[in-house]
Amino acid sequence: MSALAPTNLLQSILAHLPQCVFWKDRDSVFQGCNQSWATLIGLADPQMIQGKTEYDLPWSKEDAAAYEARDREAMLSGIPQCHRLTSRLKNDGEQLWFDAQKIPLYDANGQNVGIVCILTMITEAQRAQELNQSAELLQIVLDSIPQALFWKDINSNYLGCNRNWAKAAGLRALGDVVGKSDYDFCWTPEEAKLYQEQDQAVMETDTPVLHLIEQRLQADGKPAWIDVNKIPIHDSEANVIGLLGTIEDITERKAAELALQQSEAQLRQQTQQLEHTLQTLQRTQMQLVQTEKMSSLGQMVAGIAHEINNPVNFIYGNLNHATSYTQDLLHLIELYQRHYPQPVAAIQGEIAAIDLEFLLEDLPKLLTSMKVGAERIQKIVLALRNFSRMDEADVKAVNIHDGIDSTLMILQSRLKARSDHPGIQIIRQYGALPDVECYVGQLNQVFMNILANAIDALETADEERSAADLRENPSTITICTERSTTGDSIIIRIIDNGIGMSEAVRTRLFDPFFTTKPVGRGTGLGLSISYQIIVDRHNGRLTCESEPGKGCEFRIEIPLLQHSAAVG
């Protein structure tokens, strides 16, 4: 019998021990075990363990290697391993926990010949300890979360919470929340009712409610802004059995948002004030520059018109006398020819030299042409004088048509046909209008700006058109005037059949310094100033309707009377 063979007495004791007992040789090969160990690993007879190793038993190779490593540790050190917690798998896969003791075995000579191991099952106790540790760990985790957490049953009664929620609710211990409802805490009955209605909606529809922003009274009496999430809890069969709630205190964030909103509002207000101030400065600058420019231009034009008018009147007046004198001389020549049909040779030679017959026919035409030219100059001078009344500060009742016609007279050189450009037709559709109270010079400036822009647009469009197209569809500017349906204002429409403009351009048409013309050809001030003159100075309206390819229509409406309008 070998040193490791058990005796009959030992075998009887081992068979009745509730602990699992087995022993191995120095190579960790099993030499024997009791019935408890054999049953655990699925062997019918304890003797069947002989010759097996940990690798032959129902656990992983990694676990087998770990068990044998502990065997060698105990045998090499000669120190028993007592009360070491270990786990083993039963043959059915269930994991069991044991209090393990490994004790080295020696022969009569004191040589280590193996090891005996005694396993005391502690599975239920270990499970309870694990559950307790898991619960403690879970509570530590929940308490570490910065949000307040709570969970309720299907009836909205509290089952638990973390410390942040307990603190907000005024609880001293976490367990104090269990079994309570929202009516048991520091919020009002109306709030408690609302919270439970929210709970029931979440659980009945099985739909989470996320980021619900509320203001709630805390246990310390201070109101707080909170961000609430409520999420259904399900059992293993997917039935709703309660809900989990998270609450984040966002009071500081709300205060920061409010401060930011106030700052943004103040910034927007300041920006608007700055923009308004800038626009006012721009308008004032434009008005000063344009007023000074037009005032100087008006004075210059008025001076030129006056200087031209005097000699023209002198010429025109003397032309009447010259015509009369010429008629007398022509009549005298006729009498000579009638009574002295055969003049001397010298007179006959002079008559032939000067072509008397042509002279008698052409001289009256020449005088008539000079008279027409003088009348034309008088009309131009009158138009210049009418248009140049830029510096008149008083409101006057005038015939609007005179102002339009004066402007057209000044623009005549751009309207008539030239060798390099066809003419632009002016179509007047004037209605019967009474005199209108207005700032004459300023209104003429509006007509000039709009008509000049129309001419620019038509000239640009005509450059792309053929001569045949221009003959069949000539460029036109139509000017319509009428009294409004209410009778207290007049309407002037200036319409061209040019290329029109896009909506993006039309919406910015009256903005200061906006222009679509090349650098050097437009300042972007004309229509902006025109808008101010009509709207601000005359209490009227100035609008523009246009589409690409469909021309452009400016509509001016001003009151007949400027009682309250005649202010600064």
C-alpha cells in the first residue's frame, strides 16, 4: 500500500464529511476524493478521480491552470493556504463558491508528497454578500451621478432615490423615500398632481419624456429650474413595472442663459442704435453734399440762364424788326424790277452775281429759322430756370407737368437719335391735375434721377439689340399722371420698356450707396435721395415694380397739400 492510500477508517470519515475533500500527488494528479467532491464534478464513484488532473474536470483550461498553480504554491512553500475564497463549476455549469484550504502532505521522511484540499461550500452566503456589495456599489454609483435620481412603482410610489434627490427633497436617509408619493414632499398639491399625471402618461404609453423643463420649489424653500427625464422600467417580459426619473438642476444655466439673452438684447439694441446712427449720418452726409451740390448747380444754372436770356431776348426782339425791314427792302426791290425791268449792265451783272432770285426766296426762310432757334433757346432757358429752383425752401403750389417737361427738355440731348444710338420715344399721358404743393426744385430732382436711370437702362439694353429690332420695337419712356381715387393726392408713373431688374436688386434699390453701374458712373445716392424727398419731405410714397425682361415702373404719390409735411 502506498503512502497516499487511505485506510478504511479514513475512508469512512471522508465519506460522511459534508465538505469536499480531495488529494493529489506532487504533479497535481488526483489520487483520491470523498463522495461530496465526486458528486460535485459528476463522478459516480470517488475512485474514478484517480489519475485525473484539473484539466479533465468541468472547468476552463485557464481555471485549471490557476488551481494547479495554487497547488504548487502550497507545496513549494510548505505553508497551508487557509480560508481562501474560490469558485468551482458544477458539472451542470452552476458556479459555486467555497472556502478553500490547501495543506501540503509529507511522508515519514518529511518529504512533500502532495497536497490535500478541503472545500467548504459558502454559495448562499456568498450570494447574499455579493448582492449586498452590488447594492452598495450601485448606491455608490447612483450617489456619484451629479443628477438627482429616483424610481417609482406602477402606482407612482417611490421605491428609491440617490442622495442628490434625497437632499433636494429634504430627506435625512435614503430609505425614507420608500413608499412615499409626491404628495408627501415639499411641493404643492397642484405640482404633485402634475408629476403623477406625467408618470402615468409615461407608463401607460410606454414612452419616455425627455428634457422637460420645470421650475420646482426645493426643500430649502428656494425655487430651482430643473431638466426632467422620465423613462419606463420593464420586467423580463417587457411589461412596464415603474419608471426611472432623472433631474438635473439647471438654475445656474438658466441664469446664464437669461444673462446671455439680456446681453444679446442689449447688444442688438446697441447695434440697432449704431446702425440707425450710421444711417442717419450717411443720410445727413448725402443731403449736405447733394444739397450743396444742387444749390451750387442751381445758382450756376440760374446765372447762366439769366446771362443767356438777356442776349436771346435782344436777338429775338430785333429779329422781329429785321423781318419787318427785310420785307420792306424786298418790296422795294420788287417795285424796282416792275418799273425798271431793263436796268443798266452794271446792275444786271450784280443781280446775277448775288443770285438775287434765290436771295429773295431764301432770306425770309433764314429769318424765320433764326426766329425759331431763338424761341427754342428761350424754352431751354425757361426750363433751366424752372429746374434750377433747388434752393427754394418754401412749399409752393405748382403745375407738376411743368417740372416734368422742364426735366425732359434738359434731357433732350440724351433722348434724341444720334449716329451711334437710336432715339428714345417719350409718351406723355397727362391727366387733369390741380396745382400741387411741393418743394419744386427737390421734386424736379426726383424726376431727373428716375428719368436719367431709365435712359441709362434703355441705352444699355439697346446696345445688345439689332437695328431692325430697334425700328420695330423702339425704346420708350411713358409718363402717366392722374389724381388718386381718394382725390387728396396725385400719382405719377414713369415706365420704361427696358431690361428690368431682379428681385434682389429691386429690394435694395433705395439703399444708400447701392448701385449696379460701373465704378465712376454711379454713386448709389440718386434713388436713395429721391426716396427721402418723396417719403420724408413730401409725406408721399415711392415704389418700384420690375421683373427681368419686363421693364420697370416707378410710382410716385404725393399729397396735394403739404400742411404738416412742410417741416424741416
